[in-house]
Amino acid sequence: MAKLFSVVSWNVEHFKGEVKKRVGDVTSQIKNLNPDVFALYEVEGKEVFSSLTATMPDYNFHITEGPQTQEILVAAKNNFTSFFTQKLEFKSGNQYLRPGALLTITIENQNYSLLFLHTKSGTDPLGLGLRDDMFKRACNFRTVLDKNAEKKWDSKYLFLGDLNTMGMEYPYGKAINAKTEIKKLAEKEAQKVKMRILKKDEPASWWNGSKSKMPPSNLDQVVVSDNLKFKKYSGAEVTVLGWPKEATTEKKDEWIKRYSDHGILYFEIQK
């Protein structure tokens, strides 16, 4: 099947300071993948935005704004028809949470809506509760898009990003592990609106290196409407690049130190 467009989703971890070096490192990774659309999370500082726009002239850039310190930067190649909207409803009523970044790509009179999210971190009940609310809102947003579609469940929609699916710690045997949180998103929220979580070719997308007390974790997700088709990577539909693909612990640590504790999610939507 022919490719419609490709997408990169990457939390670049406190993307600020040493702007020239970091922008150069991040830009080189993105240029090697040559995605049609990409999103970067944890962008901090207007210098990053201006540097990227100067370094990558083939893209149209957008960035979220508000009282939050970390923004989502979204870019689409300028040969695509695209429209960007900041979605405040995905802040779950908390002004300091990050808003959603909605990018709509139009190909052959068909709209493809991509909602990029960086949801609340934390293993406390508040963190889990805010994520759960945002996941429900993100899934139910498909019913909003369907109002402009020719028929029900005809909208082409996906939401993705650093969803921080890390579960909840709680005493008395009431903890909820990450797998359960992801399962609820898949089976209780996404399925109700004809959506599903894409399978990745690596079990974890986040790790803070060999000196960290935290194990590698499955934090980054792509949730899609079931009328979309994707390129396959050994049976998976998303390939996780970066430190998860390095062969040794030493190489993984080097990549994490230079780039980010998150791997790069890459996938292709096909006709």
C-alpha cells in the first residue's frame, strides 16, 4: 500500500538551554527520518521555536501557549494542507496542564485529525485521575469529529504522545499497574468509539538509564480510529527508535544523555 503520510512523536525532555547544540542534535534525528508531520514535547523557551523554524524551512511550525512551562511543538511539511488548533479542554480544568495540539491534514479532500497530548505524570491518585479524564475526553472527541463526517465512525482520527501511562501506587493492595491503566484505555474508552492502541515494536519507550531506580516503561502511546491502515514493522505498527534500538547498555546510556530519555515513535499511515 502507498504511504499517505508519516509521523514522528518524541518527548525531547526539557528542550531548552544550549539551544544550538540541542537543536542540532534533535534536528539531525528528525531529518534522518524525514517525517511529513512531527511533534516534540517538553519544548521550553521561544529560542527553540525560532531555531527550528530557521533550520527546517520545509515545514510549517505551530506551538501551544499558556501558563504551563512545557509546550508541544507541531510541524507539517509545507506541501501539505494543514490546520492547527490549540485545544484547552484537554487541560481537564487545570490551567497549568498542557493543552492538546490538534493538527488536521487534508489529503484528497479527506481530513486526518491528529491530537498530540502530553498528559499528567505521576503515580499518585491525582495523576491517574487527571490522565483518565483526559483519555476519556480524547476518545470522545471522535464523536465531535463525526458530526462533520459523511456517516458515523467515518472520521479519520488519532491521538498520541507522551501519555504517561504509569499506573498508580496505593497501599492496602489497591495499586493499579501500568498495564491495567493501558488496558482500561484500550478496552473501556477507545473501543467505545471504534478506536484502538497501536502495537509498538519495543516494550518500553522511556528509560532514564542504567543508574536509574526506575525500570524501562511504556509511556508513549498512539490511539487510532479503526478505519486507518499502517505500515508494519515485524508485526507492529509503530517503531520505537533511539535508545530502545541500541544494542548495549552503554550505548543506551549515551543516547539518553545526548538526546532524551524517551525513544522516538515513528509510523506511516497508508491508503
